[in-house]
Amino acid sequence: MYPPELTQQLEGHQWLQRLREELAIKAQNLDLPSIEEEEWRYSPIDQLEPERFQPVVSKPALNQEIDTQLSDSALTISMVDGFLLSYDESEEYEICSASHIENPVELPTPTDLLSCTNLAFSPDPLMIRVPKGVHVTQPLVINHYWQNDQATSFPYVHIELEENSELSVVEIFHQNELSSLIVSGTKILIGSGSNVRYQQIQNLGSRMWQLGALDVTVGQQANFNGAIAAVGGSYARVKTNCRLSGRGASGKVSAIYHGNESQTLDFRTHQEHIARDTLSDLLFKGVLDDESTSIYTGLIQVHKGAAGSNAFQTNKTIKLSDQAWAESVPNLEIENNDVKCSHASTVSPIDVDQRFYLESRGIPTLEVDRLIVSGFLQEVVSQLPVGSINGWIAHLLNEKLNARDIDGE
């Protein structure tokens, strides 16, 4: 995808430089994603021209400040085009860039083109560790900003919790009207008895592409409660793997999204039950307007040794326009009889009976649609894991509906 020689321009000790070069060479021998592959089916990935975008190898300055309404009650980290610019220190957790670590660090081995490229060209792989028994009292907010046009950025975040610890994380991909490509990766390893609340907000500009991955491994009697709110981007994709590797582990993943104009919002999920007595629960709800598109494909996979597993998967989409389009493909792969699994999928316009009921009571049509959409999304909003960010997410969603009013639709 990009020449391995570029990795030499990034800072880092010998072990990291060697790893970067190996992964960049490996990536060169892998094919670009194609719609012929099932996991890229329905997507516009064939329109991607990676040669248009050059990796950012020089550390930029932060020229903007964005208020997320959490600055006074949270610990913050700022990353610009994948570079670690600043962070709040705390005795409750350890944080650094892998570029500054002298001795080798064991990182998950990338296998596909995007994960190889992400780690190979990440200028500051962000490492966060919560020690055993520590409950981090404030949310940790990771702000991703962008300063280079016609550029590719590779933010990489690695979070590890030791036994019986706790952390709340908000990862925000901020808006900027650049024409850029973001290849992002977030890895979360949750030790036995630990709890993670994770929330990702994708609020990118209308000319930005995101190819993102969220990979979570949950240990014995540990819990992951994660959510994604997506409103921006030209084409924005998040592939989520939730791996329940320890007995009694649970993983809850939800998403709320609103597309308009010609946006494509793409979600791929894999709920993997490896150990017995595990629980996964997935709820994705979205709204599409204009000529926007959403893609959802999800797999519940229960291994042979995962008896007693419970897995649920639901994806529902409302279309506000006849020109909007939604693909929804749930899948099951069950290798054990002692399980409970279900999946559900619906794509529909606003219910005409609900609309008639409200209009018959004198409520204008645009306001009717707003009320129905808000009620439809409320099920997810009320369950978002980091409640202190809910007001800002509601504001982003309302801006989308307000744009519909301005357009006179």
C-alpha cells in the first residue's frame, strides 16, 4: 500500500522500527480490499485510490480546540494525525507512546492489510495500562484531530486492563473538512474480573474516509460495554471484533448512526464466543436520509467449547427518503447445542400509522418525523455506557435532523 522506506522517517527504538518495516513489507504482499470479498461486499472500497493520500510522517501542531463538554470532568489525550501531542497524567494508569519504549513490547500480530498498515505507519502507537485492582475514577477521553489534507493518518490505541480493574474511555474522531484517509485501530484487552465502558464518536468531515477497527478481548468474569455513534464521513467503516475468551465474560456492543446526503456508514461485527457461559448483546439502530447508505453485516460465532453461551444481535434502520439504501445481513455460526442465540433485522420507512396519529393531533410533519426518530433512537441513547457524553451526542444527531428542516424536505 505504501513503501516500507517511509517507516524509517518515524521515531522509535530499534525493535519498533524493525516491526514497522516487517509489517510494511507484509502489507505490500497483500491485496487491496475488494467488493469480491464478503466482508467488503456492498461497500465503495473499489473507489479508494490510496496513492492520492500520503502518510503523515512529521509531527503537526494542534491548531484547533473542540469542546466535548467533558474537559472539566475527564482526563484527556490529544492525538493529531496519529501523533501523540498531549495527555493528562494520573497515578491511576500508565500512558506512553510505544515509540518511546526502549525494550520490546508484545503487541497483537496484525493479519490483514489494514491492520498491518495501521501499526506499520502509526507514528505514536498509544499504550494505556491500568494496573491490577485500580478503578480509574474519571473518564479517559482520546481526541483525534487532523491537520493534513490529502493525507493518510494511522492512529493506533492499545488499552490493557489487569485483573479487577475498571476504566471508562471515550474516543472521538473530530470533524475537519479535509480530504483525508484515516486507517485507525483500537485494541482493548480486559483482564479477569475487570470492566470497560467504551464509547466512540465518529464526527468526521464530509470528504473524509475512515477504515477503522475495534478489537476487544474479554477475560474471565470480565465485562465490556461499548458503543459507537456515527454521523460523519464520506465513507466511514468500523469493523468490531468482540472476543469472549474467559468463562463468564460478557460483551455488549451498541451503535447509533444517522446518514444523509451521499454518505455511506459501514458496520461489520463479529461476536465470538470462545469460553463457556459467555454473553454477547448487540443493538444497532440508525436513520438514513437523502441518498445515504448504511451497511451492516454481523456474525455470531459460538465455538464447540462455548456451552451455555447467550448471544443476541439486532439491527434496525429507518429510511427517511426513498433514495436511501440499507443493507443488513446477520449471520450465525453455532458449533454447540447448549446455547441461546437470536438475530433480528429490519429496514423500513417511518410507520405511517404513527405519523398519522401524531399529525391528526396537529403536529407538523417535520416535527412528527423528529419525534418518531428521537423515540426510535432513544433505546440506544439511554444505554450508552458513558452517560456524561450523551448530551453532546444528542446535539450531533439533532443537527442532522435540523439540516433536513433547512433543506425544506
